Amino acid sequence: MGLDLETLVFRVSAESYYEPLFRAAFGDANVNTERISNSLAQFVRSLVRFESKYDGGRAEVNNQDDDFPNFSASENLGKRIFLTGRGGCDRGHGTKSFISDRGATNNG
């Protein structure tokens, strides 16, 4: 995060392991913002949540702000940073399901 698109294309192009992946997905190894966008969109569509560790933790406590007994101390710290706004994550993920309730937001 925090990259402009030109830097993103440069960094992805510089990683040798992306060449065969782009070739397989798009027919050649050309990296551009549209292809990165399409790749990310396809990846996000493939994510399916089912009985995640977070779901298990929420089921075990009355208040999602409490530490989850199935989380490590580090995971609980990350959860607090995410949920309290300290990390700025609440600007784009303001609901319990982490879906924005305010439409599109700028995370940069």
C-alpha cells in the first residue's frame, strides 16, 4: 500500500516469478495497471470466508473488543489496532463484517 501505480508496475515487473504467471494468465509477460487490477479482482473474488479463526473468536466472547481466547497476544494486538482506528483500517472497513458502510474510500 502507499504506492503510486507507476511504482507498483515497476515493482511487479521486477519480480521474476510474475513473468510466467502473467504469461499464463494474459498470453504474454507484459505488466500494466489493468492487468494488475484484473489479477487482484480475480484473487479477491476467490476468497471465501468460512469458519475463520476470527469467526471462532467472535463466537467465544460477548464483545468483539475483548481479546479472543483463540488468538495469540500478537493477533489480539493486531485486532485492537484494526478495530480501534489506530491503524486507520476503520476508514474502509467500518462494520463488523469489515465491509465499508460509507462507499469507496481512499486508503492512500
